[in-house]
Amino acid sequence: MSLRDATFRGRPLALPGEPPYPAAALVPWVGKRLFLPCGDPWVRGTGDDAHGYLDGARAGWTDHPEYMDFLDPRSPVFALKSLERDLQLHHWARWLDAGTVLDVGCGIGRFTCALLDRGATVYAIDPDLESLRRCAWHAADRPGALDLFWTSAHVLPDVQVDLAVAAEVLCYVPDATGALRAIASRVRPGGHVLISVEARWGWAASQDAPAGSIEPALSGTGVVALPEDRWVRTYEADDVEELCASAELEVISLVSSHWIPDGPLEDTAPAGLDLPGLLALEDRCRDHPVWGPLHRLWSGAARRVS
């Protein structure tokens, strides 16, 4: 099920040709509540650990849509999220010039749009339908071609790509091994998978650390599980290496990030911080005897070895 099967008020979109479609073909549908058929019935579920992050997204669209759609310049976090995106793109720059890309957990399109702007063909998937709608709106009239899928990381479109992106996805999936194996299977041998996951210790010192999470902060499990709030698995470097190895991926880059605009040092970040300034601060944080281990994120690249 893809954009070919999308409807608006029960009628097909009648996009020209076959998917993936030129992003320009989506211009007439900007602002329209498109519907995509479900590729995995799991995405309709709710109420357990596996759906914790998805339940949070659904609540976010009801309670704080202006924070959810942070690609809208009117969003109060537009500048912050743009800077974070640029930081990720900086760490991944060597692998971004790919012709075909699978963006798993694409959300509203923060990386999908950046890849389309490079002329890539992007297959974007997400379990949250409202996020996919916004992704279509933000993608419209960009270079490149796009197809969208309302599904999970475990049930992916039957495509083969040069590059896969799983940004802040595997930390919210209880079966991260199964998800990454599924993702890796869609990448051609020698292709790359770009990932980012929550790091083990820095989350607990961040503003969005949930009340009542003192035990996960002090324990060695790495899992933050709060019913009806969130489920997150945090990672140390060895965990990321093992996860990738389980999917026959070779880690070729793994960078710790203190995610300064949205991490443990958020309140201390200078106003008007730009990317060069952020990169300089990140380097200092990594070398600091106290703050070094308290990074918020791992940003990595891995190569499919077979």
C-alpha cells in the first residue's frame, strides 16, 4: 500500500503514472487530510510498551500540534529542530548522496525533505498517519520523487535502496533487532544504514526526563518504561555495535552527541546558536571529564556487509 492507494474523502488522488511520484505532484494535496491504507495492522494498536511512542505521537497531535509539526516555520521549536536536523546531516554527510533511500520513521519529513532536495527517490514510512500527511505536505514541490507507506519498521515496502535512515526509531521499538534486520534487508550489499538512538545516561538530566523515572536512571537495564507515558531503550556504544552486528551491518561511524539545544545542557545553550558554534560545543562536551558520559544521542552509520 502506497501513495498509489491514497484517497481524499474516499476518492483516489489520481497521481500521474506509477510510484514513486515526483514530489511536485503532491502540490494540489497540501493541507488535505489524505488517507493511506494500512500496511501493518499493528499500527492501529494502542496501550502497550510497543505502542508507547506511537500513543505519545497521537496525543501530541491533539494536545500540542504546533510542537509536532516543527517543519512549519510558525512552530515554536522550528529553529531548534532545524538546528538538530542540521547536526545530524553534518554527521551523516558522507553517505547522503544516494539515489534511492528508505526513511523509516520519517515522521513529518525532516530527513525525507532534505533527501528530496538532493534529488533522491525516497520511500518514507511511519506508523503515525497524521505525521505521514504532514510529510506529504512538506515534501510537495521539492526535487526528487516520493512514495509514502503507513506501516511499521517490521513490515516494509518491497524495495531495494542504496541508503536507509532510521533516525530516533530503534530506541522506541522493543524488538529493535527484528526491526533493524528488516531495514537492512532492504539495503543493497555495500549500501548504508544511518541510525540515531537515545544514549544511556544523558536523557535523565534533560528537561523532558519524565517524573518517576529515577529507577531507570539509576539501574543498568537502559529501558525507560512508564505505562501510558513512554517506552524508550537507551544505548551504550557496545549496545549499538551489537545491534548492528545482529543485522549483518558493520558500524563505520558512531558519534556521541550532547544534543545541546534539547539535552542535558539545554538551559545553558547560548541564544542564537548556529551549526558551527554547536559543533564546537559538542567537541568540548565530549572531552569534558564530567559532561562527557552524559551525552543524549548516538549518531551512527553502518554498512551492509552481505
